[in-house]
Amino acid sequence: MRKLSWLFALGVLFLTGCTRPQSEQQDRSVDEANPLEIAARERGVVRLGAAEPTGVFERTHELGRDALCVVPVGTGSWRFAVSAAFGPGLSCHAAGSVAREGEGWRFTFASAEDCSIVLHEEEDELQLPGKLPLQCEGLCPGRTSLAGLRLPRASWSAADAKRLQMRNREGNMSRPCSD
């Protein structure tokens, strides 16, 4: 019996030795002044802890490409342009302003009076509501709509957003978020 208790005690000591203290690396915060961190943020490879909508959201599918660019225009305000494809010759284009509202972002569309929606970025994706307010009915031509549009984030960079090319209403490529 003594041998058994001795083996049990040895086993307990052995198991407690398996837990490792957290490494010093995990305790360190990110050095935001590090040149590598600065370059990564400028290119949109990593994002800052403070969330903001600046960047590119886009998705390619069998009917074309949906894209959204957001660029800052001042402290706490941004502008955006969005394009959604619904097949050959069918698309919706809109632009407007963005402002922080609670935990989300209020997107106000310039081409439709009183048309605005609050969006939340979840897991690096923006999803427009499945039903837009009545004021937004004239936003898209024909039977097209931005309702339910899902756009994964492609970049956090304002430079990428300014370079993003989208087809305009005439079908020509343009850079709607450039200066």
C-alpha cells in the first residue's frame, strides 16, 4: 500500500509539472512604434485595436463582383462607395457618408433622401439588412437591391480603398473613393 501511495504522489507531482507558466511573449503588448507594425498597418495587413470602417470590402461570385470602399474625410467621418453586380447589365451603385453610431456605423446614402442604415462588422464582414427602409427603395434601378448584401473585409487600408476600381453606372472602371 505504501508503494501505491508513493506512486500516486509521484504521479500528482509529475502532472503538476506539466502545466507551464505563460511565456513572457504572451504578456507583452504589441509595440505600435515598431517599424514592421507601422508598415503592416499602412498596408492593411493588420488592424489597430480601435475599430473603424476604413478599407475595402469585396466579394466575387458567379454574377460578378460586389465591392465597398470606405475612406476617412475627417475626424470621426468617412465616405463610401458601393457596387453590387446582379448579372450582365444589372448592377447597383451608391455612395454616401459614414458616421459612428453606438457599436455600429450609420451609412447614409446620398442618392436617396433620408436613406440610411446602421451596419455592424462581424467577423470581418459587413452585412446589409435583408430589408432596407422604404426611403431606400429608389437606391437601385429596376428590381435590384442592396438588401442582404454581404461583403467580407479585404483590407483595412485607406490607400487600398482609394485604389479600388469599380464599374460605374456607364460600365466604365472608376476609383470612386480616390481623392
